[in-house]
Amino acid sequence: MKYRGLIISTRLLLVLVNILFAAFVFYFFLKKSHYALYESTAHGDEYIVANYENAKLEDAIMAGSLHGLQFIVVDSIYDPSYPKGVIIKQNPSPGSRVKRNRKIYVNITTASVPIREVDFRDFDHMEKTLQRVSDYYSMQMFPIDTLYNSVCITPGSAPKVLELRHKNKVIEGTQKIPLTDTIQIVVEKPMYRFYNAPQLIELPFSAAMDVYNQWSSRITEENCGVRLRIYVELSGFEKPMEYGSEVDSLFNNGLISANEYYAIDDYIVVFQSHFNKGSLVDASKSQEVQANSDFRIYLNATMTPQDIQILAQKGYRRYANMINNANTF
């Protein structure tokens, strides 16, 4: 009984020794593994990335080599404000923490001038304002110059870009241009011209055209002028028809007779858009007509007795109505 207790105590001691030995072995193995992992990942061996932007690439390589950093050029960009080989962008960014042998990706400047295609037709389906066109080519890094061409435009409308030029020559189609060359943007310079309208009321159509043509030939300088639109008040139609395509279509489709069609040459101008009043009896002075606007005149065969008397006194021949071609004088 006495020896039995001793045996149990001895066995417990051996178990305890084995446990302690196993713990020691485990601790040693864990420490060794942690050290190996630490060494393989370089944990704790970190560096703060310096700011290499605006530095020459060879200088950055020399400075970064002290920490085992490698520099990889991913893109070259032309910038006339920098010499060749200057770092203008880096990744990771300055201030980042990196481990040894980390790669730093950089963009550097180049001395070769890029060539880019310029085609004004890119704006065919866009509004050709100076702001839009200028922003478009400025984003491509082209130097921009603005030229102005005097053009009569309607007040309130934004001046439009007329064309692009390179070295004072119009860019037609697609043209390759060095990025250092200036794109010249030719934009409208608004001119708001006004002219005294000629008096056409009371004149037969043919005589009115003679007066109008002589007048318009004197106001077409500097891209200015007006657009003549002629309307005929035909019997049986609710609204005046535009002389030309509309009236020709009526005649070609048999909706007006040949007599009615050719009688229009003898119609009288009864109203014009740039007169305050359209009466033949009391036609006030003409208003000013604005360049690039419509100059409208209206022809009519049906006159008041007072109008007919005035025209008769002046010797004009007319058709009183389109149903019969009587009452001419």
C-alpha cells in the first residue's frame, strides 16, 4: 500500500514533465514559425513613400534604391512645361506605407510631341458655340486662339463657330496636328444692321420686284441682307399661299387655272411686313428692316373701291378678281 502511493506520485510527475516538455517544444516551434513568417513578409520593415513627383526619373531611382524600391514607367506624357524624364504622377502616392522591394508606378514626361486628329465635322450634330468648341480642344491640350468674322445675326442668338483653322488655313476634313500647334477658332462677331425698307405697297408685282432687287443689291455687303418671302391671297383659300413652290403646286395639280396662275404677275402689293399699316390709302412710313430677317410682301387681286381708284389714277392694270378677268385698267 505504501509503495502504491509512491508509484502513483511518480507517474503523475512523469506526466507533468511530459506536459512541460510538450509545451516547450510547441513554444519553440511557434516562435520559429513566427520568425520565419516575419522574415518572409518583412513585417515591420515598412517605409513611407517619398514624393517623387517633379523629380527626374534617374534621381528617384537612386533615392528609392536605398529602401529597395523599384520604379516602373507605365506611361509617358508630353507637357511643354517640364523637361524630358520628369515624374508627374506616382502610385502609391506620397506618404503611403510600403514594404521593401515594392514597385512604384510612375508617369513621366516625354520630349516627342503627340500628333492628334482634328475634324470640325465632329460638331455637325452639336451646338457650335465658342464655349463648347474651345473646351473640347482645350481638354486635348491644344493651345487655342479665337478669331472673329463679322456676320449679321439676329439679336439674342448666340454667336456660332464658323470654322477651324491651323496656321491660318481652314481645316477641311480630318487633319493631323501636333499638340504644340494652335487651333484657331473662327467665331461670328455679331453685327446688327438695319435698313430702311423700300415702299412696295400699291406697286404691281413685277414693278415691286424691280424696286426690291435694286434695293437689296445695295445691302448685301458684309454678309448682310434679307430673305424675301412673297405670299399670294388667292380666292377660295383660307390663308395666303407662298409664291413659288406652293403656288406652283396648286397650278400643277389643277387647283388654280392658267389664267389665275399667270394673273399673279398683275397682282398688287397690299401689305409688307415692314410697314406699320397695310392700307393703300393710309400707308405710313416704312419701318427699318433688320439684316438676316424675312422681308414679307402680300399680293392681292381684290381691292377696295378706294384702292382701285388710287391704282387707276396711277395707271396700274389689275385683275379685280380671279373668277373673271374683267375690270382691268
